[in-house]
Amino acid sequence: MKKIFIAGLISFFTLMITYGSSFSETFEKISDPVMASSDNRYAWAMCEFTPESNSQTFLYVGTKNKVVGETGEIHRMNLETEKWENVTPDFESFNQGVRALIVYENESGKALYAGTVNRVTGCLVFRTFNGKDWEIVSLPKFGTCAFRSCDSIRVAAVIGGDLYFGTVNERKLIFEQPYLFRFREQKTDSGRIDKKLSWEAVIKPSDNLINDKQKAFGAMLEYTDKYGEKLTYAATWNQRDGVHLLVSETGDSGSWSIVMDDGFGDRTTAIFQMLEHNGYLYCCTGNGATGFKLYRSNNPTESDSWEKIGDDNFGIGTHAKYAWAMLKRSDNTLYLTTLIFNLFIPFAPNEQKGAYIFKSSDGLTWDQIVGPGSDTGAGFGDHENMGVRSVCEINGTVYFGTVVNPFFPNFLVSHGYEIWKLVD
């Protein structure tokens, strides 16, 4: 099993890569093959939710549907019985999928919120209190006049008692910067949610803070640095100049400033996830040309404080495009998942197909637990699983949601997304 070791000091970071045997992990596929058909290619988002009206806990999965005119779906699995059911809202046509799922509790109660993708009429936010019946809580495109920059919702976060959603411009040739919205529920005179006044754009194009080269807000987190300063961090996706990192003390409109604007100094294009581990802020990144990198800092407002962990793409190669998701388990173990992609996948050698997953206890030494150097094999032994887009822990069990190539016609794929659980 491949193993990556990193040793060194903060100012003099030395890399050593060795190869050796390690423990094996056991995984079990638990997805429903009927629901996870070849049309539903992405497990785009996953989330645990226990409705207040029901003591049962469920794993929710938001999917991406590749068929034009069809909609993405929301599936849920009962944790006790491992039975699946389709609980998709009444999506309008061209709602391609659900890219964000998050639980948020306010004065109205605890609910599961779902952020959608719609390149025709714009994204929407849905919520459910009982886990099955949904209501729309936003206007299309959050009521903005955005042309393309509210096609999709990517990032969702609960910080300081507030719910945030960051949007995506899905059109590569139409330059328009994304928005970051904050939800503070307001009611109409009739007691219904006010779908416009409940949402505030805390970062918007008219702020002139970020330019139209930014494709999306990719990640968001509240983090306390080594000096004890607690700030909210929002990271962008910039395919031309490199990712930007913004900070705010309050999250309010007008309070944000840029602390990095060059993609860690090498034009890394996106941060897909941020989390804290052992006092450091970790950033999972992606780059379509050079592959992913993993960075950390305990003083991220200083742009030169970042350390790169290991080789580029952990030595896999440039076909390892994204460090797509990262989870900190309740026992302090880290899991990092990847996207493996190139334009010639049908003709690529097997070692360039199928997702990898890495595991670490300290954030510096990483074991490959899914991949050609592991007992499991790349893509959980199935090269069609080109990426692991979502990861979730429920009651100590870790669940992984896969992606099958969304560009292939159905005759080139044998299944849709899969959900795998780690069996201890």
C-alpha cells in the first residue's frame, strides 16, 4: 500500500516519499442500483438528517442527472434498515441536480436545506422539516438579475448561527462573478417566509471585491488562527488567475477583504474544501492542468504562510485533478478523496482510471486506502468510479459517494453513482 511521509519544520519543510505495506480497509457498497441508475451520475452531496418529527436517522444524497430535461434527485437511506427511498422535491424542468445539502436550525426549527443547479432559470433553495415534504425558501437566482453567476449553489456553511450559500457561474465563456448569500429568515404579514428579504448578498459583483474571473465560491469555514483570532474564510474558484481567499470578522456585507489572490503563488485554481486539524487550516485544491495539491497554514491571513503537503497530486500524476472532499472523523482521522480524469479515459491505462482515497491521523503522513496501491483498488475496484465527490460520517461510520463520467453516453457506463461505507 502506498504511503506518503512528510517531515520537517514549518520554515524548512522536507518531503520524503516511501512505499511499503500498511493495514487494509474494508468497504461495503450500500447504494440502491435502481435509484443510482446511469442517469444519476453524481453523488453530488451527502448529509445526515434526523427529522424532529421522527427519531430515525437518514443519510441523504443529492444527485446530478445527465439527461437534458430530467431533474436531479434526492435519495435517503434509513440508517437502521439501510433501505432507500426517493424523496425528491417537485423540481422544475432543467433542475440538473442538488449540489449542496446542509442541516440548519433557527426559530422555525431544524431543517434540511438543499441547494440546486439550474442553468435555465437559476438555482433555488429547498428545505424540509420532516425529511420528505419540501418548500422553496428562495427566489430563483436569489432574486438577483444575475445572468449566469447564480446557475448553481456549491458551498453551504453554518457559521455564527447563520446559514451561507455560495454560487457558481456554470458558463465558462461568460464572465460574471459569483455571489455569497446569508440567510436570516424573515416572515411576511401572512406568516410565510419572505423569499427575498430572508437572503442578503454579503459578497456581490457591485462590491468590486472580486472580478469576473472567479467562477464560484468553492469552500467556507470559520477558523481560529495561532494568535487566537477567529475569522470567517471564503475561498473562490478561479480558472485563470488562481484561487482567492477572503476573510471577515462578522460575515457582513462590506466587511470582507482578500488575503490571497494568486492561488498559493502558483495559480492553483480552486479550493474545494477547508477544515481545521491540530490547529491548522487545511485546503483541498484542484487544477485541471497540473492536478491537486494539499495546503495548510496556522496563520492563513499571511499569504506566504502556506505549506504544501507532499508532492503535487500526491505523486499520482496530472490526471489526479481534484482533492475533491475531506472529512475529519470524530476520532480525529482525516480522509481525502480525489477526482481522476483525462479526456481519453476510455483509452487510458488502468493506472490512470478510478478514484483514490487517502487517510491520515496527523495531516502529514497519508495512507492510500483506495487506489491501485491499496487492497481495495482504484474506484473501489471499479474504474467507472472516477471520483469521490462527497463524504459523510454518521455515528462513527464514514460514507463515500462516487461519480461516474457525466460526459459518456449510457452505453459506455454500467451504473450511476455509488455509496460505499467504511466497515471497521
